[in-house]
Amino acid sequence: MSVKWGLLRVEARAQSYARAHGIGRAYGSYEALLEDADVEAVYISLPNSLHGEWAVRALEAGKHVLVEKPFSRHPTEVERAFDAAEAAGFVLSEGFMWRHHPQTARLIELVESGTIGRLRVVRAAFGFSLAEERGTADTRFDPALDGGALMDVGSYCVNALRLFGGEPERARGEQVVGPSGV
């Protein structure tokens, strides 16, 4: 795969980035990128609250779409996007990188074969200190943008729990609420 186009929300920054990284074209808006008939596929890494809307817009513009996880907290948005992809014949995929890792494939094999026995309880945890790395202005701390631990790395936990444990009969969670409410 080669990157031929780049996008930053400020066109001058996009042009500078493209020159520095040998990228042929740069755009200062998502609309301009989607209007380009030469663009075949897009990666949507916007804040969580915008994933569904822009996935549908990209599909309607005739693009294949890889959307960052979590796709959306609204099931109707996800259904609408997959309906649009199916109707148009385009690929739409959610970017859960760990599902494609060789370690995950091996773990699935071990669980399904019974090599490690029968699963009785499945627990998952994923944590790191984002505030120390990036400060609390990061979009992942903004409730209006569907931020918060569950929507960020917690989505890996939910995905893993469902992969190995199936649909839950019971669920339990704990939360530490930060100053922004997430």
C-alpha cells in the first residue's frame, strides 16, 4: 500500500506535511478529499462522535472505508453505514488492529480447540495514563465527542470479551470519572 494523499484540517499544514513525507496530494478539508475521484479508500480517524457520519459520507462519495474504533456508540449509525457499503458494493471495516495480530489468531485457536480447557470466566482490562502523556485537552476526554475510557481502549476489552465469551449473561464494570465527566 502507498499513501498518495494526505489530509489535515489546515491546508497549509497539509501541504507542508505532504512535501515532507513525499505524498503527492494534500487536502485541507474532508469534503475536498471525498470529491477527488482518484481517491479509492479513506481511513477515518476523527473523534469518535464523527465516525458514523463520515463513514457514510465517504461511502456515498464512492470510497472504501476503514474507520477507527469504536465505530460508533449509536447502533443505528453503524447499521446505516454497513447498509450504505452493501448497497454500493464497497468495503467498510472497523480498525480493531488486535483482531488481526498473530497472537490473537493463536489465542482463538487455543480457545476453540479446547487446548487450554473450557472458559468459565472472562475478564479484560486495558489501561494507560493518557492525561500524563497528552493533557486533558485531548479529544478522548471530551464527552461531547464520545470520549472516555470505554470508547477509547475499553472498546478493545468489550470486543475481546465478546470474541472469547460470546454475548454476556451478566456484566460488571467499574469507572473512575475524571474532571470532564468521562
